[in-house]
Amino acid sequence: MTLALHVAERERGVGPVRLGMSRQELDAALGAPDRVFRQAYDGVEWDELYYPNWLNVAATAGKVSRIGVSRQARGVTFEGVDVFAADPFEVLAQVERAAGGAHDAGGCILFLPFGLSMTGFHDGYLDEKSLAIEQPDGWRAIEAELKPITFLGGEP
């Protein structure tokens, strides 16, 4: 299964899954999840749904609010490049060029315009590579605290 990353504002998602989809649309796109865990934190409840190919989805109030993929997934692409199989710094540079910049948030690389976070790509923890797409609204509140970082010349 190929899971292309979609980063355009109204089409953010991974493969057939888009932020804001209802649970019914999600079930129609992927079928029933393998596992579902009910979560709660600070008064907010959500479901964590786990699917084949290491795809996990958070649904808050019945809508997709975050989509995550770990390094074990196969066929996850950004602009035709396999994100987990290609050189990690080349992937980061490609996404940075497309996003117009990158920020370091305590070891997690954020591409604010896309709502995309990537970890394990830049810090030598290749076994822990993963990514997530969510609405970047929460990040905007802490943007001034984030450290700009660049991968356009290779390793930072």
C-alpha cells in the first residue's frame, strides 16, 4: 500500500486518510481498525485507532485529528520519495524546501505550514523514525519559542 503524504491545507493527510474525516469516512477508507484505545488528557477525550502498515489515527469528537506513521510502514511517500527508505537528511531537506522552513521542538522537527512533525530522522535515532500530521494551530501558540533549523546543506 502506498501512503502519500498530503500537505495542502485543505487536503492534509496520509494515503486515503484526511484530517477532519468522520469515523464513518475513515472506516470506509481503511476498514475497521485492528485496535482502538480510548484516551483522555486535560479534559479532552479521543480514540487512538491502529491500522495495518503501522498507521495510527487519533479521532477527537468523531473526527480525524492526527495521523501518525512509524518507520515500519512501507510505501510512505512525499513528492514521490519513500520517506522511511530514503536518506533521512535528504527527506528532511526536501520537506523543508517545500514547507519554506523547519523548526526544532525539543528533538522533533516541525514543518509548520504542513502540520507535519518528524522525529528520529535527524538525531541518529533511526529506529525511532516516525511522523505525524495534524492541524498546526497549537504549534502557532509556541512558534516564538521554536528554534529554526535547516537541512538544506545536509546535516545541521
